[in-house]
Amino acid sequence: MYSACMSTSERLIESTRELLWERGYVGTSPKAILERAGAGQGSMYHHFKGKPDLALAAIRRTAEEMRATAAGVLDGPGTPYERIEAYLLRERDVLRGCPIGRLTMDPDVIADDELRAPVDETLDWLREQLAGIVEEGKEQGQFAPGLDGEEIAATVVSTVQGGYVLARASGSPAAFDVGVRGLLSLLSPQ
């Protein structure tokens, strides 16, 4: 499953990332991590203090990857509207859901300040980036002067996260797409 040149600790982190996305924290057992990573029984404890430490490394890696992906679109070319549009329309595995958003539904992650921190920080970062783009669009006259950047940013994030939920519930990405198109029509410069 993993490259032969990937270290054991990397295989453990990647396996944990995938399992957290698929099963959540409680459903991710050390045995499942080791099996997916193709690692020996003592490997996790050789590289990490235990499941919480490994989960934290995996959550941080997922958060970093999500930020990099979003930044690649939000910092890209185009008008503020086009950059928000590109973020909303970028390719996603909608039926799989968001690997960060998924963690907000996990009571064990939310109850643990250390595990929750990268999740919260990533969503805060995303809202800040979007709010800045909305403010930039207002300055350029592309968005109505009365729009509040923070409110629109929260709406964008809510649309994406809620779209994942609706798509998963219906078993179709169409629910996600409808929400995105609706938000884009509301934001569309006149």
C-alpha cells in the first residue's frame, strides 16, 4: 500500500490519517493502524507515545495538507470572486467528506484540547483567508460594500461543510453542488 522507501513512522501517520477520516478516533484502533501501515506490533510505541500522540501527528498533517490545498486556490490568480469560486468548485471527494470537518463530529477529538487545536486552528485560518478575500473584493468594488467579510467567510465554510453532510446523507454529490451554486449566485458580482 505504501512506498518501500517510506519510513515506518510515516506509514503510521498516513495510516492513522486515513483511518481517522474513515472511522473517527474511537474506530481507529492501534491494531488497525499497524495492519494498514504494515508495521510490527511495537512500532507505534517505538515512534510515538501512544495512540493520542500518533493521532495528533496525523491530525496536524491533515490540517497542513488542507491549508496548503486551500492556499493553492485562494492565493491563486483571479479576482476575489474567481478565487472564492475556484475554492468552492475545486475537485473534492464529496461523498467521503472533509477530513478536518469529520473530526469535529468526533466527541473524543473535541473533548481533547490538544487533538482539537489543529482542527480549530485550520478552520479559523480558512475563515481568515476567505474574509481577507471578501474585503479585497469590497475594496475593488466587486462585492457590495455592506458585506461583512467574516460573515461571508463563515458562510463559505458552512456551505462546504454542510454540503459534505448533505451529500453523504443523500449518497450523491448533487446536494453539495447545489449548495455551492446557490452561494456563488448570491456572491456573484452584479
